[in-house]
Amino acid sequence: MMALDNEHDLHKRRKGRNTAVLALLLGFAMLLFAVTIVKLGENVANPSASVSWGESLMNWMQGE
Amino acid sequence: MTDISATSIPTRKAGDAEFGDYFRLLKPRVMSLVVFTAFAGIVAAGGEHPVVALASLLCIAVGAGASGALNMWFDSDIDAAMSRTQDRPIPAGAVDRGEALSLGLGLSALSVAMLALFANLLAAGLLAFTIFFYAVIYTMWLKRSTPQNIVIGGAAGAFPPMIGWAAVTGEVTTTSVLLFLVIFLWTPPHFWALALFRNADYARVGVPMLPVVAGEAATRKQIFIYTLILLPVAVAPAFTSAGGPIYLVVATWASLRFLSDARQVSNRVSGPDDAFGPEKRLFGTSIIYLFAVFGALIADALLRALIGLFGWPVWI
């Protein structure tokens, strides 16, 4: 009988699968980050979003 | 002490799948067509920030892949009996049915939710409906019950450009409906050409494809009729805001070529040991056709962005 060692095909398959899942998760995180930056950029360009936090608070208290 | 030996370790074909096996569950070849047509929809609609466009496109691709996994989960019994599909991950024993179902459901939910965040609710709703239509209406219901399965089920494959368009504009317009119709009318001749030379497979597993139920002659006639109806519908987008001269020339030429190949198929009667050359050629032409037509749409969008299309008639 052949002993199960680290180089067994089973280990190689699992290692490959885990590496691919890691790459996908990292890619997904980077995509979320990139989209967030782009969406934030849209709001920065929007004048209504450039109201100071103090004005926003006053507006909110006045129910606007 | 437990004696673990290599002989007791499951082999590759016994459930411990490689990453590639899960990827094959997503039907990458179908996904490439979906990605391309959805990309054309995004570009033709006037474009989007590249990052948001890429993110939306990935969601559409993953959603299409998820519906492919659900299709493979449900159809694993007939896939095992057909030569074209018996190497798929489930019949080959590489992936369990339960895993395919979980992957399909998980990726469906993820892709729809992400598209809602990245683009808008309309695009996400259309993607959700597409997945439902392909997995439930087509795979679970129509495929095994009616020879019109791929006519109605073809709608699922026709949605991607409309989803891409909706992701950018937030609406469904005449142009996006026309792009939908191009793929919707293209699907029957595409699949019936395949069904003609794979007839024995479909007959063996009891899938009521048109050649199995209505015979070859009726199928050949239907192929020609659908290709004929497709011609004006495929040319029509040339005269929308998404069209242009490149699209007009390419769509007209490709449609005439498609029609010519369909005519050859419709005039044939297959004999014993037939190699089905014209049918295989029509199947190949149909794939090139779709890439050519939607590629022309992208080319016109680039032309519009670079030099503008002053005076181009927009009638629709």
C-alpha cells in the first residue's frame, strides 16, 4: 500500500481549489473597493453632497 | 492508529472536485456569449464608468453561470445519457448534485444582490427573472414537456443585452427590446441545427426537441422561417440610437449569409450515415453571426464616441 504523503494528488487538488477561492475573494474585495471609490466620486461631484456636516445636521433637525 | 492508504483515498472522479470542475458547472462557453452580448448592451447604451461596467458585467456573467449550475443540477440524469453532455462535472462524478445546487443558488443570490448595488434595481430584477426563467421555466418545465422548449426558453439567453442596457440607463427601451428579439429569434435555428445532428441523443433521453417530435422535414422548414423573420429584426437596430453604418452593413451581410446556410439546410433530406455537414456549418455560422452582429454594435458605439455619427437616421 502507498502511504498518504503531502504530495498526494488529493492534497494538490485541495491546494489548487483553496488558492483559487482565495484569489476570487481578494478579487471580490478589490472590486467592492473600486466600485465604492467610483460611487463616492459621483457624490463628491454632486453639489448637494458637498453640504457641510453642520448644515446637514441643521437640515435634518428642521425635517428637510 | 488509523491506517490511511492511497487506495482508500477517493479518486478525482469521486466527489473531491478541482476548481475547474466548479467552473465548468457555470457553462463557461455559454457565459462567454452572455458576457459579450451584455457588454454590447452596456456599450450601446452609452457606456458607464469602466469600473461599474466591469462590476455589472461580472454580476451578469455570474448570474448566467449560476443558472447553468442549476440547469446541470436538474438535468444530471439526462446529461449522463447524452454523449455531448456525459463529461459534465456531475455525470462525470467530479461534483455532487447537492454542491451544484448550493453553488447555483448561492451565486444567483449574490449576483442579483450585487447588481442591485452596483447598477440599479431594474437590472437586478431582470437578472433575477432571467435566472428564474432559465432554471425553472425552461429547465424544469418546458425542456421535457414541449418541442417549443427552446423557442420560449430562448428568452433566457436573450435577456443579457437588455440587462446591460438597463444597468446603464435604468430603463427598458425599444432598442433594448430589439436586441432581445435578435437573440430570441436567433436561438431556434441555432439549437435546431444542433438538434438535427444530435437527434439520436435527444430521442434516447426523451427530450422532445422538434426533430424528435415533428421530424426532420418540419424542423428544417422552421429553421428557414425563423431565420427569415430574424433578418428584418436584426437589421432594425441599425436605425435606433444604438445603431450605425457598421451595424447596418454587418447585420445585413451576416443575416443574408445565415439565411443562405439555413436555405441549404431546409432543402436537404438526410440519408443513412449522413455527416450532417450543412447542419454543422449552420450551427457554426449561427455562433459567428451573433458575435458579428453584437460586435458591430460595439464598433458603432466606438465610432460614435470617436467621430460622431452626424445625420445618421434614427427612425426607431
